[in-house]
Amino acid sequence: MSKAASAKDRVDDALSRLESMVEERLQSEQARSEDLARRLGKLEKQHDELRKVATEVESRLERAMEYIRSLLAADQK
């Protein structure tokens, strides 16, 4: 085997290993991306649920404050 053929084989082997490493990294990053997307979706859902609860609590507090104000006003009369 000539030196040129041997060098070509080494370059081909190195390129093949590099392609395998790149493909493995792409698969790993895609899996990570999918996991992050799932987690983001879950967090967005939780955020929406918490926003609804906060709105309900705020509304209930406002009603309670109005009731207390009305009791205080009636007590002062």
C-alpha cells in the first residue's frame, strides 16, 4: 500500500470517527432539547394554574376587605 493510500485511509477513518461523534452529539442535544421542551410545557401549565389561583385569592381578599369595611362602617354608626 502506498503512502498516499495509507494517508487517505487514515483521513477517511478520522472523518468517519468525527462524523460518528457529531451524530452522537446531535442525538444527545436533540434529546436534551426535547426534555427541555417538555419541562417548559409543564412549567407553563403550572404558571397558568398558579395565575388562576392568584386571581381567585385576590378576588376573595377584595370581597373580604369590603365585608370588613362594611362591618366597620356599620359599627361606627
